[in-house]
Amino acid sequence: MTKSELIATISNKQPHLPQKDVEYAVNNIIDGMIATLVDGDRIEIRGFGAFSIVQYSARIGRNPKTGEAVSVPERRSVHFKTGLELRKKVDASRVVYPNIKDL
């Protein structure tokens, strides 16, 4: 689902709200989440999951093609851990994806 699809879905479920207001609300929520993560804080949405920042220190890696040592700088990344309710609903859906080898 894309952001525009999310806005359309909310607009369809809440017909009394103009689509521009829904778009404004969704953009504000996303901007707030980004600002919180940039500040290094954690976001927890009960039943859905938690977003946090993970710090990776600098290291020496290898170029897989040549085997040459490469310096990999330190970086920060967003980590998402699913909530119990979301995990149970996804597991209960039992959507079976075809195996690529079977196609």
C-alpha cells in the first residue's frame, strides 16, 4: 500500500472528511514519526509494532566480487519490531505465496 492508497482508503471509510484533510493528517503523522526517529527516540504503537534506531559501528568489509577489503562507515538505521496483535493477524491470514521454483 502506498501513501496515496492509504489516504484514499481512509477517505473512503470516513466520507465526512475531505480528502485534503486526510492527506494533511497522514502527512503530519509521518512527519512526526520521522522527527521522533531523527531525534533518536523510539515509537511504539500498541498492537502494531515499534520503531527504533539501531547504530552500526564502522567496520572493514569485503568486496564480494574482488575480495578486496573495504572500509564501511558507521551508520544508523530504522528497526521495526512487529507487535503481538499484528503478528497474530498476519499469521492467521495464512496467505500462501507460490514458490518461485514452482512457477
